[in-house]
Amino acid sequence: MRKSHLVAALALLAPIEVAAQAPPGNGVPQKPGEQVTVVGQQPKLVCERFTPTGSIKSQKICRSQSDWDLVQKDSLTELQRLEDRYQRYWQMRQTQQMMLGDSPN
């Protein structure tokens, strides 16, 4: 009885293993055990040293130039979001002071 449960469990797992061995994106089926070699240049890494806030030990971080550009873009987007939030807060505070009749600081 236990052997039949084991066989049934293995039969259920078989399609998952086949799906994991799907051919690469180019649609050319691979033979089992055949290795695929990707030909092309590796992206050139750009390394920079950073000292995290509150630390005296610097860290070396290496990324491709496109990754550095993405980090810079994300940082600028976050900075713009924070500036917009500050402006909304300041406008709300001025509006509140005008409604209360207080003089602005």
C-alpha cells in the first residue's frame, strides 16, 4: 500500500520536473545533458567606495554602468517625491494659518 502512494506521489512530481527542463527562449530543443554557452561580452563593472552612515568602514560596491544609471534615476525620483511632499505640507500649513487668522512664520 505504501509503495503505491510513493509511486503516485512521484507521478505527480514528474510534470514539474519536465516543466523545469523547458528549452531556452530561442525555441531550439536541447538534448539532455547538453550545456549551453552564452557568447558575448560581460558588462564592464564600475566600482565605487561608500561609507554607510554611522560607520567608519567603507564598502566597495561594483555594478555595471546601466545599474549605476538606474540607481541614480531611482534616487532622483525619490528626491523629487520628498520635495513634492514638503511643498504640499508647506502649502497645507499656510492655508491652515490663513484660515485661523494667524500670521505666517
